Amino acid sequence: MPGVPGVTAVHHVAYTVPDLDEAVGFLTRALGAELAYRTGPIADPGGRWMARQLGVHPDAVAHIAMLRLGAVTNIELFEYTAPDQRRTHPRNSDWGGHHLALWTDDFDASLRHLTAHHGVRPLGEPQTVGEGPIAGTRFIYLATPLGLHIELVQSPARLPYHDTTAVRLFDPSGGTP
């Protein structure tokens, strides 16, 4: 099945946060992200650009930061103010719910680091998938002070789904291209 002509990769993921300074600080201190740039305010007072181009209220104002996380991930953060803004975080089960999954080579050390120093709390206990296509994968969901959920993930090099398809998910450990 052909993909989108010219598209070769995901450029970035984006999250709207309640406080841009706090979010940039958290991502740089807790996750080791590097700030590439900040911009804003972006607005079109009295115009329709914000609604037409970004799907937000016409009077919305945005401040933006772009960060680099690891070798292949860019994260864009938005802090919006808008007259119709909802200020509740979606749950993972809500439409638009989301989380950032981080690959780790040392699950226990990563979990200790995040929960000991950065106001991150586990949503449960570490789990190991017992059966199915990703059996052997270890994971845990964490809540950050920003309302963003993070998942820590560690998988064995060989997963059961490898026996059923030639498709391989990107493996940050270097196991597959």
C-alpha cells in the first residue's frame, strides 16, 4: 500500500500545556530534552487566521517552544489562551487522549529517576505483557505535573508478532531499522 508521496518520517509531536515555562523546564530537567527555540505570541487580533489555520478560536494567542528529545524525536509545546479554552486534561480513554511513550534501556533506573526528582507519579505498577504480539514488553504509565502522561517501555529484541509479519516497528535499541 503506497504511503503519502514525499513523506519520510514524523517531524514532531505536539502538546498543549498550561504553562510553557514549566513544561520546557520539566522536559529539559526530567527528560534531558534540549530547547531549540521559542516563539510567540502568535495571534491574529480581529482576523480569522488562528481559526482557519490551527482550528482554534479566532482570538486565541499561542506561545510555542520546540525541543529535541533524543536522537529522533522533536516535541512542540503550545501554551494557548483562548476565550473558549477548556482547561481539563483528556484521559487516555477520551477522544484526543494521548501519551508520550519513552523507550528505556534501563527500566528500573528510569522509573526511579522520574519518580524521585520530578514530581512524576506512577499510575499503577510496572507491568510485563504475558502473552500476545508484544509478550515480554515491560511498561508503566506515569502522570507528570503538567498533566501529560508518559509511558516507559522496554521490550525484548524478538517479539511474538515478528513470527506473523515482515513489518517491524522502529526499535530505539537498534534491533531493527
